[in-house]
Amino acid sequence: MSPGLVRQLGVFHATMIVMGGIVGSGIFMTPAVVAQKVHTPALILTAWAIGGLIALLGAFIYAELGALRPQAGGQYAYIREAYHPAVAFLYGWTLLLVIQTGGMAAVAVTLARYLLELTRVSLPDSLVAAIILAILTVINCMGVKAGSTVQSGLMVVKILTIAVLIGYGLLLPAPEHTIGAAQSLSTLQPASSASLLAALGAAMVPVLFSYGGWQTANFIAGEVKEPERTMPRALLAGVIGVVVLYLGVNFVCLRVLGPSSLAATSAPASDVMRAALGEAGARFIAAAIAISGLGFLSQSMLTAPRVYYAMAASGSFFKSVAWVHPRTHVPVLAIALQGFFAVLIATTKRYDQILDYVVSADFLFFGLTATCIFILRRREKSGGTAPGVFRVPGHPVTTLLFVAVSWLVAVNTILTNPGNTLIGVAIMLAGFPAYLLFRARAVR
């Protein structure tokens, strides 16, 4: 019999895990995508502020869930207890085959391309991506402390890098065409309130994607010290910290480039640093994107395997995946399984197709997980509520708002990309017979 997971992580590491799950390479490029949807500084900053508020609502919900049920597996554990093990299995199944590994493969290949560009080494990007994923898999198999230390270090570097970008953006003299001069915050508004709302709604999709990832911190709740207190603190501090960083990046991009130039570029952060330091600034951002991608991969490799561990421990997956190494106290096989699938997707170059249909499933489960609050609270009342447990401010209104936004994003993805979404739904539904098979094996 293998030992269980050990609670070793404090507030700092948990906060860095929250931030590491959100901040990837997207923030260096997504401001341009948002500027293409809404064309004024006021609307651009409003979109990012609203996205931050929605992420904070999600953090409130997951903070209460993490305090009520401080178990390994996060969303899987909440859905399993509130609804049914089969529904929870579908989430873990989709996470392993699509959501987590597909995203990791795409980020790994992007990171590999930046590294090859920086080093001028001639190698296939899929090979470099596979090597990166393999190294991170080995590091995280060495223990949760080793994995979290690497992830926290990379997150600190990311924070410093973004702070440098913001600092140089604020120090540069603002050109006349930007936010600081002729074009005020209130000009060039859409012709009607209906078109304004439509444009803002379109801009919210990439914004919400950029703010996603905080929920993965709950996966490792079973290895956090005093999770009832630590998880709420880490989630709220981490999300608020990211909101500040994201608003700062967008402000300086608008200040230096202006909304028109921001919408026209594909690399806004590079343009800002190029204006500050020339080509050395552009290389700095290329290195920053590589570090951000590496940090995201490190966080993903650390957190998500705890879901597969929880599935196996509950008898819904291969029993061996629940094995915990007696010395490192981590689910080694669960980590290796995720690394294998991520490498497989990266080397077969199927990540582009997978990323097209993961969004609907991800946001569908976001909303479903949030509804677990209602069920678990009702059970707490019947069984006695533990004193001092964090509660979602404004519940049930704030919780229902988050559920509505999550499911609207899922529906929007289905409507705009029905073909690929059906593939994602098919993969998810294939989990039903797989669940029945695993349960039948467990009964024998």
C-alpha cells in the first residue's frame, strides 16, 4: 500500500500556483486581439476590468469549495460529491485527453519555437517541445516541493518581467496619437448601445480565456497546509495580483501604441519594448514569452495529475495511477501519464485541432462546478456548518452570474464552431462507456 499525499505547500507557493495557472504567453499578445474587437481605450480597459471581476467571482466560488472540501482533485472531487461519480469522471477524462494535455502541447510547441529562434539551433520544434515536457515531468516526479519551487521561481520571474514591461511603458513619452493626448478615453464609441454591447461581448471571449487557469490550484488542495485558510487567501491574492498585472500591461500598450496601432500589431508587448530599448527590447519580450510558457507548463504538470490520482483513488480509473511514491509523496504514474499524452499530442501535431474544441467543455465544467456550491451548502446546513469557513460574497447572485457567463461562453463556442465542438462532445461522451468499464473492473 502506497502512502498518501502530504500537506507541504504554504500560502506563497499556493498563490504562485494560482498566478502561474493564469499568466501564460497570451497576455503578451491578447491585448491586440481585444483591441480589434473594441476600438477605444475606455472599452478595451473596461473589457479587461470586467474579465478580472468575473475571474474574481470564480475565485470566490473556488475558495469556498476549496475550504469546504480541501481534497486532491479540485473540480473532480466537487462534482463527484455534489452530482455523480460518472459526471466527475467525464470531467477528468476530458481533462486528460483534451483540455489539459492539448493546451500543454500547444504551449510547449510555441515555447520551443521561441527557444529555437533565440538560440538559432536547428531542431524540429516538436522534438524540443517533447524534451521540455519530459524534463518537467521528471522534475514533478521528484516531489511536490520540487515542482512547486520551480513553478514559483518561474512565476516570480514572470511577475518581474511584466513589471519591467509596465515600467518602461510608463516611462516612455506618450506619442500624440495615443491615450495620453489627442485621442481621449471617450472618443470613437460605437454608434449605438446595441453595437457597443455586441463589440464588448466579442472582446470578452479572449479576455476570459486569458484570465482562465486559477481553478487548477484547487487540484493540489490535498497537499496544501491548512487548506481551509490557505486556499481562499491564495486564490484571492493570486487573482487580484493578475488583474493588476493585466490592466497594467494593457494600459501601457494603449499609452505607447494607441488603440489603432495596438489593433494592427500581432506582438504588442514586443512593440512597446522595441520602442523603449530597440531590438534588445524585442528579444527581451521573446525571452519573457518563453519563460511564461515554461511557467505555465510547470504549473500544469504540477496540478492536473492530482485529478487523475483522485479518479484512480475513487476506483474510477486505473488503480495504479493512484500509487504515491513512498519517498517523494507524489502520484508518479499520474504525472507520467499526463506527460505521455502531452508529448504524444505535441509530436503528432494535433494540438491545433484539439484547442479548437476544448473551450466549450472547459467552460461547461466551470459553470457546473460553481453550481456545486448550492448542493454542498445545503448539506452543510443539515450536517452543521464548520465555523470560519470562507463564504462567497453576494451568493447566490454572484454565483449565478458566474455560472451564466461560463455557460454563455460555452454556448457561443458551440454556435461559432459547431463542427469542432461536436468532436469535443464526442470525446467527452466516450467517457461514459469508459467509466462503466472501470467501475465494472473495480467491482470484480
